[in-house]
Amino acid sequence: MFPTRGWIGVTVALACVAPHAAADAAPRGEEIYSRCLACHALAYDRVGPRHCGLFGRRAGSVPGFDYSDAMRKSGIVWDAATLDRFLAAPTQVVPGTTMGYAGIPDPAERAALIAWLRDASRSAKSCPQPQ
Amino acid sequence: MKIAHPSLLIVPSRRRFLYGSATLSAAAVAMLAGRPSLAAAPDARKGDPAADARILNTALAAEHEAIAAYQVGADSGLLRAPTRELALQFQGHHKAHVDLLAQTVTKLGGTPVEKKQKYSFPTGDLKAEADVLRFASGLERGAVSAYLGAVPLFGNPDLAKAAASILGDEAMHWAVLRQALGENPVPSAFVS
């Protein structure tokens, strides 16, 4: 089971971000997302699964995507808190994941990325197909 | 958007590169690239070979996709001849990466991931040469970050060195593509 310690604090911290701060974070979040573009896209599967429909989705559940057993069995449901924890150190949080990436150590960068992803992953423009 | 004139994208070494990749083994390529330890065999006693192979296989999958992406660009009919030649040169680099990564995964006891039968690309968005260049630039920028994120994870430092070598190549691709798009080719002192 995915560990839960510390999520509540992270969730509260993200929820307390002022609206104007979130708006400021959007361009930064998109810029940080460009680091993901070797493997990910919003609307379609690549080396990694698509991100459209990410929030609220169980990890390892995009139909047709070939996940690692580790990710399929992780028990994670993606939200701001689980993403924050995973993105900090993917291979430590889900040992055996094929996402061979050390992570984003800066909490502010993770927060900006997650804020941008939350909007982009459900945007009608980026995600025209029902997820 | 200002696009560099094709004459600025001259690729004098392409013919030589193709000749080399056709006649040299991947091991020799590794030797020439300064990675003799990989050419011989990665030391399975270092680190966790299974974990290292998993990281390399993810990189291998991305390299397969990059080869396919450059083929889409080359076949798009949108690229002027020198730009197309540049795309094919970069594609050749990715093919060399695939050869080396696949051999190394095998030597680590893993099974190299095969290329997919079909890839999804935003072909509907590619309507001009700049669109193709921007698409390629995004992939190369992502590749730089992916290798940067992989380097500290390797248990075997020889593999970290090899990944860093590929990172340098991807960064050069990204810089040239940015230059071609009229953007600052090296926008910062560090990559992330």
C-alpha cells in the first residue's frame, strides 16, 4: 500500500496556495512539464502513459498501457498529494517502476508542475477525448 | 517565427557518419565514444544490474520513439533539404544510442525493449517546417531531462557516464533545433 504519512500536510499546503500564486505558477509548471516530454504527452500514450484524466485515476490503470507490476500494484490514486510524493523520488516511492528518473527535489517546482497538470490534464483543448 | 536558412544547417559529416555506423560494430562505437568498459561488458558486480537494465530499457524505448519521430519529420514533405538532412543525422545518432543501449541491457541480463509497431505523434499539428522543428526540439529537450534524471540512479558509474555522454548529444540536438527556430540555442547555464 502506498504510504500516506505527510500527505495531509502537503494537501493543506497546496490548498492554501492563493489563486494569484497558482496563476503565476502556471507558466512555470508548463516549463517544468517540458522535462517530461521525452516519455509523456497529455493526450496519448508514449513511453509513459498519457496524463489526460490523471487526477483521480488509479495508478497503472490506463487501458492498453504496459505498466510495470510495481506501478500496477502500487495502490496509488493520483492527486496533488500522491503526485507530490511520487515526483520527489519516483523509484523510491514505487521501487521497480520503469520511470527511471531521480525526481524533482524542489517542492516549489513540484507544486507548480502539479498545479499546471491539474488544469492541463482535464482541459478540453489538450484532452478532447473522454478519459 | 524566424527559421534559420537551410544553408545554416549544413551537415558536412553526415555521409561520413552513415559510413561509420554501417561499418562499425556497436562495441567499436562505444570504444570510439570513450566507453570501453561498456564495449567490453558492464561490471555486473556494480550496483543492481536489474535496476540499471530497467533504467536503460526506458531510455531505449524513448530512443526507439525518437527514431520514429524523426522519420515522421523526414517524410513530412515540410522540411527543406538541408533541414531534412539534419533530421536524418540526428536520427542516426538515436540509432547509435539504440544499438548501444540494447547491447548493454543484454549484457546486464535484461531483455532489450523492442520498437513499437506504431507510435502516436501529433501529426495533425505539423503544418510547416517550424512545427516539425518545434516538435523535435521538445522531444530532445525532454530527452536531456530524462537522461539527467537517470544519471544519479545508476548503481554502476560506467553506465552513468555513458548516459551522460548521450545526454550531451541530445543537448546538442536541442541547441541546434532551437537555433534553427530562431530561439536562443543555449538559454541557460544549466539544464534541468
